Amino acid sequence: MKRLCTILNIAHSSFYYWRRTAEDRAARQAADTRLAARIRAVHRESDGTYGVPRIIAELRDDGERINHKRIARVMRSIGLAGVRLRRRHRTTVAYPAAAKTPDLISRDFTAQEVTPWTRW
């Protein structure tokens, strides 16, 4: 084992830790597979609109205690995402009773005829 760990350039303790925790990793992967099936079902029922917060709420309503980070990780791994609606931000609100600013320079901004060979 010493020679193999030296060739792979890993510590001996890392190998033994990996071997000791194999059952825990397999159990977690099986639990994540079951959770992924439940997440897919909730996501399908919502017509693909629910994201992490709503899926957490649905699973918690069913009595499941799951962290939001785990739900997000499993959703990323199976390629699911909720619908993101963009809000329109109105940055300027015109006051309707405000007077229009007068044109003090009186410039004429009408376009002249433009031909394809005219250089700007």
C-alpha cells in the first residue's frame, strides 16, 4: 500500500479514510437518489416552475427535514431549475404636471438624406 500511495502522491491516511467511509458515501448517494426522485415529482407537479425555496416548502409540508443547500445541490446534479421571473425596474418616474424644459439653443435635429456612399 505504501508504494501505491507514493506513486499516486497521496497520503496513507487519505486512502484509509476513503476506505473507512465508503459505506457512508454509498448511503448518502442512495439517499440523494431517493431525494432526487421526490424533487422531480414536486418539480413535475409544478410544471417545472418551482425552484429550491418552494420545493423545500413542499417537502417540509410532507414532514421532511432537509437543508436548503442539499436540495440545491441535488437539483443542480439532476439538472433542474425553477423559473426566474424578471421584475421590471422603473428608474425614472415623470411628474405629469411638470413643465417641459424650453429649448434654449433651438438646434434642428432632423436627419438629412443619407446615401450608402456618404461617410460619417
